[in-house]
Amino acid sequence: MPCHNQQLNNVNTGQEHPMKQVRFANNNNNSSSSSNSSNVPAVLSDSEPTDATIQHGQDNLGPQLKLLPLNDQIRELQTIIRDKTTSRGDFVFCADRLIRLVVEEGLNQLPYSECTVTTPTGYKYEGVKFERGNCGVSIMRSGEAMEQGLRDCCRSIRIGKILIQSDEETQKAKVYYAKFPPDVYRRKVLLMYPILSTGNTVIEAVRVLIEHGVQPRHIILLSLFSTPHGAKSIIQEFPDITILTTEVHPVAPTHFGQRYFGTD
């Protein structure tokens, strides 16, 4: 399994997973040809942002920001989650489906090596196996919504937690709690936070991970929705981090945590 609870012997193997199924968020040439339209992130109109606003948000984000391949299933899940008339039961069901898709693609970003196995009929099969030594870290509270999706894919994975809240006086992000596996500095980290709005919370969380010895290039941020500003802020602060999301849009569904946990 790609996330078995085992220490990573050497995270600097230099072997990178080919990211063939992920579309990049930046699309500097899309105005010259309609054939590039498949590379443009999904856009849903909550506040009718202009095309210029959306394009400006996509520019200069770079290959660190990756989006799931867009299809009608993902568009429907995004639509139901954004719809204010959606019941909580349907909201949680669709959110869990979208989380699972993001987690699966996040695992697909992890390094692997080739291997040969013997089938029950005695034939040799050339396959791959993922490098061991990964962990998850959720940013409380909304990030905890993604924990079960990760456990569904990785039964024995260890998951750390970070609690970050805004200071009432300064409005700056402040760390109140952080607990990680003791050898987190040797692991690839799947950082979970469903909504990237300003990016401030994630930036503070990454700083805490760096203080514990984690290199930004070993962090894969899993999110469901992101604003251009949030993604850009994170990438500017940590150019080596990888962000995986389903959509970049000026308006993020910031009600996600309240709806998911029934506190709205």
C-alpha cells in the first residue's frame, strides 16, 4: 500500500511519479486556441465574476497547482456542494465522494518503484509498488472531514492534527495545537484542508511542519476548492509545495465546514 505505517528509509530517492492525469491550473495560451479549453479549471458562477477576473487568477500559478481531470461527475458534485438548497445528508454524501477522488489522486502523486510479482497461475507480472513512509495531517476542524477518505484508502496510515484559529485582536492565524508522528520529518505529508480561501491557515500549518523538519517539497496539499488568491499566496510562500484541488474559482464555498459537521 502507498501509505503503510512504516518509516521512510530515504525520501530523497530522486524518483518522481509521472503526473499524467492531472491538468495544470495555469493556461497562458488559452486565449489563442479553443483546443486548450480542457485545461481551464471548472468555473461555477456564484457571483458572476468576469472572464478577465478568472483568467487573472489562473495566471502565474505554475505547475505546483494541479487540478483533477474535469468530468460531469465532478461538476455535479461541485454543484450540489455549492447549492444552498442541498440537504445536509446529500451535502455530506457528495462531499465524501469528492474527498475520495482528491485523496486517490493525491496518493497517485507519491513516488513508486517497479516490481515483479507472481500470479496464482504462475506467471510473472511487471507492476509497481509505492514507497513506504507517508502520513496525513488534517487542519482542524474542516480538514478532519477528509480523514476518513484517507483511511478508506490507507487503513494503517498515521494522521496528525493542527488547530489554527484567527487571533481575535490581530486576525492573524495562530497555532493552538499540533501533534504529528514523531518521525514526520522522514515522511511524505498529505496535508488536508478542503477550502483554500485566503491561504493564511495553510501557510501557518506548513510553517509548523517545517519547524518539525518536513521539507515543503514533501508536502502535498489536498483541497476541494481554492480561490486564485489562496493558491497564489501559498505557492508564493512555498514554491516547492504541491497543491491538488478540483476547482479554482474566485468564490469558494466557505460554508463547507459548518454544513459538513452540522453546525450551520
